[in-house]
Amino acid sequence: MEITYLKSLYITAQCNSISIAAKQLHLSQPGLSFQLQSLESSIGKTLLKRSNKGVALTPEGEIVFNYAKSIIALEENMCKELDELEKLKNQLTIAACSSVADYALPCSAYTFNQIHDNIDINILSMSSYEVLKKIKDREINVGIVQSLKNISDMIQVPITKSNIVLVCNYDIPTSNITIDDLMKLPLITRETSSIINESIEQNLNNHNREFNDLNILFTLNSDEAIKRTLMCKEVYAFLPEIVVKHELHDKYLKKVLIQDLSIQSNYTLLYRNDYILKNYEKSFIDFITSKHRCFCY
């Protein structure tokens, strides 16, 4: 028994007319008559009485009509709940290290939403280690981290690269220095566990220098706080270029070149080996690795 045929009986009985019902159902009259006859054949009962005045339900037709009404309502409720569930499923949460979450992803999220308006995207900003932990703990499914090493049980998708640059107030005359000069400069750094510090330390070690020998005045756990300090104090800091792109362009800050020292940071999208991506997560990964991603920097 076809639900479509039950709907046709239901509408026809309400209209008391095959011609009016056919228009409402966007069917031809012969097409609607065929559906009604097929329903009667499958049930083995006459459901409609036809006359010059139109059509009316037989006693058997009344029974089928009442059940049809319930079946149609159940189908509508089922479809509604499935739609609501699908909307709930399309809640895309991306955890990312702060340099990406706060500076590169906002424009990408906006552009992605313009293309996929049925997907709600939520960006969480945290450290790379926190992102990795949340993925391993299955609190989130997809994350973006900065230059983490020895990652196991994860699918890794390269996203972008950024130089880590030494920056200071634009009005400070310093522009080119040596590594020996660097060791004497007053510095602000990120917190001890920062990936940036690890990258700086590795590169300094390659030149037989120690991170702990830098002239570090204090640490801050916010790129924004570091930038604000640089703008009003004669101090220096290492930051990813994607974080200071606008300040460099607007001449609030400037890069200080260090002879023989070049530091680069890689950004990678992660998800667990045993995790099967949802379609909307695949859509995001396809987008963020394409030329349409539109990073804000």
C-alpha cells in the first residue's frame, strides 16, 4: 500500500471532487483516478462512490480515510524530527590554536557559512596541546594545531605555514640584528608551554644558544596582550606573522630581521584515525584546504 495513494484518497475525500483534488495534488485526473483505483485494488474494497455531484466515501472508505489521516500525520512528524536531527547534526565545532582561531579562521568561517548555510560553525580558541587533548579525549572531532611533533593515532592534513617573526614598536630604530644582539634584547614571550617557545628554542639550539639565556622580562598568555604591550613599550616579541599582519601593514609594529635565524610554524588539521568524518566535516576540510578558504591575514 502506497502512502502517496492514501494521501490522494485523503485529499479527494476532503475536496469531494477528483478534478479539484487533482489540481491540488498537481496530478492529471486520469493519474489521480489510477491511484485511487490502485488503492481500492490493494485493499479489495470500494472506497469512493462516484456520482454527478462528485465523490463520497463508502463506509469502508471512512475507515481508510481515518487511518490515512493518522498515517499522514505520523509521516509529517517523522520527517519533521528527522529534519531537526539533521540540523542538530550539522553543528560543526572546530578547536584551533589561538593564532589560527583568533586571526585566520574568522573570515574563513564566514565564507564557509556563505557556501554552506545549513552548517553552523563554532570555533574554539585554545592552545595546541589543549586541542590535541580534546581530540584524544573525544570531546571534539576536528582541530587545528601549530607545529606539534610525535602525534600518534591521528590523521594530519597540512593547512598553512607562517613565519615566526621578531616584532617591536614601529618607531624603534632597530631593524637588523645578529643572534648575539637578540640575546640582549628585552623580550616578552608566550607562556612556558607555548609551541612558539619550543620553535624558538629549537632554532637557537641549532646556533648553540639557549632559550633560557634570552633576556625575558615577563610572559603573557595572549597574543593580543603582547601586541598591546609592544605598541607602548620598548620591548620585543616573537609572534606568528599571521597574528601581526595587520599591525605590520598599518605600521604599528615592524619586523626585526635576525641574521641567520629563520623560524617557521606549520599548521595542521587533525582528527582521530578511528573517527569517520561526517559529511559537513568533510566539506569543511575540503574548503579549508582549498583556495577559497579566505584566511583573514
